[in-house]
Amino acid sequence: MARLFDIPEFYRSPLITRVKRGRQEIDPRKRDLSPAVLDFGPVVILLARHFGFCFGVENAIEIAYQTLEKHEGDRVYFLSEMIHNPDVNRDLESSGVEFLFTPSGDQIVDWDTLSPEDVVVVPAFGTTLEIQEALAERGIDPYTYNTTCPFVEKVWKRSAELGADDYTVIVHGKANHEETRATVSHSERNAKTVVVRDQEEAGLLCAIIRGDEGCDTFDRVFRDKSSKGFDPDVDLRRIGVVNQTTMLAAETHEISQQIRDALATRYGEDQIDVHFADTSDTLCYATNENQNATYSLVESSADLSLVVGGYNSSNTSHIVELCEARMPTYFVKNADEIESGDRIRHFSLESREVVETEDWLPAARPITIALTCGASCPDAVVEGVLNRVLSFFPDTRSIDEVLDPYPVVQIES
């Protein structure tokens, strides 16, 4: 039985929990990735098979709130946003938490204001060794209140193993993302390291490996995303690929295959085991599940999709990308963004800003809406979005009637 974490009840949703547990009882091996169909009459909601808080996020929230309870009245800091969700971080700030850094790495609180009596919590993304050392210098143990996701730590461990075996580490991720900054910091202590953002950048790196491009291309594209003293003529001979756990797992796999093929071309297929390390076991299972469920969701006959989550959430943005490729998609942080059936505010991945769209709901009835969210979004926020959508449709079937196929569950407090 999966562990039940002690997270605040206001993050839970009786409706969502009932559907999730009903699906789990019917399909304990998680082989059926088709969405749950919630037929309210004039509107049908297709709820993704997997979405919402993952193991790492629930673990982080449990530690965070237990720390606040234990240290009521003390100064409690988080290195940065614990997870990329505005509702969760606002709740923490309302409890007196202060953030030391912005998500982009800008320092908000000066180190010199901290004392050994202060409590500092490491977020789920982890942190750099340099920040850990800065805390230790001020008498603060960075491991006492550490919410780093176990799957992130698994990537760090694998990177260290690669370095010990004289492999260079390629990190598939966004160079400025907190998790990638942390992974690079840990990796660099043991191995030469370079970050690639996508398959296009991986293609350039492969051209350098094959000898089709030179060091000038490396300097132009990767010099600011590689470890000090990185020599592409020397450091691209033996390679292992790890990832930022929130990236598209399928893309990480493709990048790994690109690198492998380039090494095989350069050194020969019979020598590939010498030059390429298999790191497929570092992919995050929860990211994989959510993305696979999204692939199934977009195969449905939905008229549009709503994706819920923080606008700076990497894993959510990739779910949005998958949905946008197949249907009109609206990326909303919560129900407040949905003003009415005629107007919606949503985040545009293309312009990187919040935009407004009118007449977003098609006039034809019934209408089918695909609904999902990122791994850092509470189920309660998803239920809020669902209820807001239902409010635009008169004469819908009752929630009790729609949920009748799913067993009633009690939410643990």
C-alpha cells in the first residue's frame, strides 16, 4: 500500500480522491491510462488518469508543515519556493515563512541576517553545494530540514557514479531551473558537466562529438552551460545523460539516443559500451506517469483542455505543450483565472505572459473538456476549476450522481 502523507486537508479534494482511488481499485497495476469520464450532461469532463501531487511533493509538504508546527514562533526560511505552485507558496508565506532566494536564484535575504538559531528548509528541487556550504558556515545544518525529492537525489547519485567512472555528465534540463542548478553543482564535483535544453541543442552537441562542428560551436552554445575548463575534444568521449526530473521523459530518451548514435558513429558500435552509459533508470516515475496519462488524454475527443498549475512549473508546462499540440488549451493557475464562460485568463507559453481570451467555451452542447494538472498542484485547486466550469452550465447532473460508479472515501485528516 502506498504511503499516505500528512498534508493539510485543505489541499485535498473529496471529489478527486474518490475518482483516483476508484480508478486505483479497478486498475491497481495502472495499465489503463484512459481518462475518467465525468458526464454532467451539457458538459463532460475527461479527468486524466494520473495528475497532481507526486511522492516528492507530498513528502516536501509534509516536512514543511511539520517544521512550521515544531518551530512556531521561530524564524523559518525556505531557500526558495518549496514547489512551483502559487497557492502552496502563498499558504506558507501566510504562516510566516520567508524565502531566501527567488526561483531564478536572486538572493532576497542577506546571509548575514541569519543566525544558527534560524530554521532553513531546503525545497523539493534541492540546492547547490555552494549554498549548503554557505549555510554550514553560519552554523545552519542544511540537512536538518531537507525536502529534496528522492528522485532528484537519485539523479545526483548517478551523476557521482558516472564521474567516478570518468564519464562526462550531460544534463537534459533548463539551465536556470533550480533543480538543474542543483544537479549541475553536485555533478561538477565529480564530473565534467554540460546542460542541453532540447533535441535541437543535443543535435549540435552530437555534431561536435562526430567532428562535424568544432569548439567554436561549443563555445557559442554551451560555454555558459558547462563546467569550468570543459574541453569538448577531451570531455565528449565518454558520456552519460541524466535529466531534470520535470522534463519530458520521452525527450530525455530521444536525447540519450541521439548522443549514443553520435558516439557510435565516432567510435564504432562495437565500442559503444566504453563510451556511453545507460542511465534510463534515473527517469522520475511520477513525471513519466503524468506524461503518459496526458498522451492518452489528448487522444480523446475533447473540444479543449484545461491544464492547472503554477506558471513557473516546468513539469506543468510540458503537459501544456502536449495538450496544445492536439487541441485548444488553457493553462490556468486556479479557478480565479476563469472569469466566466466568455472570458478566461491563461498563461501563454509562447509569449511567457498571462493573456485573456474571449468566447473560449464553444457554443455547441454537449461540450467535452479535458482536465489535468502538474505534479505540484493540489487536488483541491483542480476541483475548484472543475466547479467553476460547472457553474457556467445550467441543469447539470449532480456530482453525487456522476460519481456514483466510484466508491465513497474518507479523507484522512
